[in-house]
Amino acid sequence: MERKTISGEARICGIIGDPIEHTMSPVMHNAAFEKLELNYVYVPFRVSQEELGRAIEGIKALNIRGLNVTIPHKVAVIPFLDELDPLAGKIGAVNTIVNDDGILKGYNTDAAGFLQALIEKGVEPRGKNVVVLGAGGASRAISFTLAEREAHLVILNRRLELDWAEELASKISKIFKKEVEALELVKTNLTRVLERADILVNATSVGMSPSVDETPVASSLLKPELIVFDIVYNPIKTRLLREAEQAGIKTISGLDMLVWQGALAFELWTRLKAPIEFMKETVIQGLQEHEN
């Protein structure tokens, strides 16, 4: 296989997370850089929670142009940055860092990426009852976006991190002056809230490769009039999405959100228009190869 030669003038971008093996961001971004003939390269870095601060310091020392931030660092990374984009500050989570001459600024492209993926599939969340599973960094971006769009929210999270959901619900309630419920993610609560839900969003990592047989919602709770959005993109069709389709439900894959948030990050780093359709095709091809 022919490998691209990396020169000393190449600009470095990348992604930090733990685990990181599943990510398709390097495939997507490196293909986009090559497509536009940019002297950039994108690298995955596995960074533990204990090493996060030192890793962020390293961005300046190594003159890295920018990073994506994934599980579990989207909230914890904030104290190590110099500046926050207003939206990222309001959400309280960062998924993109830009290094401008040693000043590290945090952005959140998850929010716009999620909304764009919804709208592209013809789903308008305004006035809808939405159940969000999870209360981590991605959930924060999604929940704020939905609240801003005047959806009615319920956030569920597992017992160990129920306080995250309660804090998030309280924050959104105060900012948007509307009640947001926070509940433990158990079948009894799911059963109750899904009875009146229009949209279900899985913002947890349940079902992500290699744990492809897991699902956060029993198939018996899925009803045909629901819309199911699973932000997990590896595999392309999670067990949740497969079972939702079998129940006659409209589904949205995490692939759409991945590409949109990635395109926005690409534009922040390069200040050029991202080749969105090409990025999507590249990810699909990469995932299909991985699944085979």
C-alpha cells in the first residue's frame, strides 16, 4: 500500500480519547486533506484521564494545529484550555481544539453536527418529546441543542453517574426556563418515558464496537411512531438501530453526526470548506471494510 510522505512542514491534527481504537476520524480527515491537497496529517492519540493535562500541554510544545476530543475527555479538558467558544462554554463540553499561535481555544461542533443530521433526515425537534440516554459530553451538546430548539427533554443516565444527568437537567432548566427531568436509566423509567416520546437519542457508548451485541433499550419498548437516533457510528447499524428498523421505526445513524461535526472541525483548522459528501463516503467504506 502506498503511504503518503509526511514532510517537516506538515500540519498535525488528531484526536484524543480512551479508548481510541474504534475511531474513524483519521480515515475521514486524512482522506479530506488529501482530496484538497493540503499538507496536513491526522493522528489518533490514546490519552488516559490521568495524562489529559500533560497531553494538552503537549499541543503547544509539538505545535499541533488542532485536536478532536472524544470519550471520556469532553468535559474534563476544559480547565486546560486558554479560551472557550461561547457555545462550548454554555454547553460545558468541548470536542474540538484549535491552536492559534499557542492559544488553545475549545469549540463544540457536536451540537451543530447533531442538529444538521436531524434536519437532513427531515426531523424537526421543535415541540417534540425527546428522551436522551447518557449525560456525558455528547449528551450535553445534544441536550442543549434540543432545548434551544424548544423540544421537551428527559435525560436518563445509569445510577453511578445519575448526578451528571441531574446537574445537566438543572442547568438546562435554568437557562431555558423549562422543566427537564433526570432519571435513572432502568427499564421501568424507560417504559414510562418512551410511552409519550417522539424521539429517542442514544448518547451513550452502549453498542459500540466491539460490544456490538449490547443495546441500551429493550426491543419490546420500541414503537413504530418513534424516531431513533443512535450517535454510535461503529458499527454503522447498531443493535438498537437494527431492532428499531425491524419495528418499522425511522432511524438516524451516528455516521451522519460524525461527518457533520468532523466537517465543522475541519473548517476550523483549515479555514476551508470541507468536502462533506466525500468524507461520508470514505467513512462508510472504512466501516464496511472493518465489518468484513
